[in-house]
Amino acid sequence: MDFLDRHRTRATYRAVADAAGVPHRSLGGVRERCWKTSWAVNANTGEPTDYTEQQKNPDLRRTDEIITSVDDLIRRMKRES
């Protein structure tokens, strides 16, 4: 989530969960709903599930890009380190 927040980039719940090594469905239940976690989004809607507008980062829709692949997400994270 830190990486996504720093880069102001959305990624699907599946990509984030796979990168973190946790079950996809558990991702929604273990995180706090706030600006920083709003970068993880539903693949169909491009929006974080069950977030109010106040809980979403104001930059959330600044680009149409959404990382959908765990491989792409990990590759980008490795480039940064």
C-alpha cells in the first residue's frame, strides 16, 4: 500500500493480495478504510469497495491506469528498491 500511495496508482485487490501473499477475500477485511488504502480497487469498478468519498484519496481518479497483474506490481516495486 505504501508503494501505491507514493506513486498515486491504483491496483486491483487481486494484484495487491497476491503481492502480499494473502487470500484475495481477506484483503478487504484487514485494512483500514482511509486515503492510503483506497488505492486497492475492485477490478470491475476501478473503485475501492465500500469506501465513502471522504475515505478515498482525492487523487484516486487522476489517471485511468490500474495495475491488474501481480507480476506488474512486483516488477514496479523492485524497480524502486
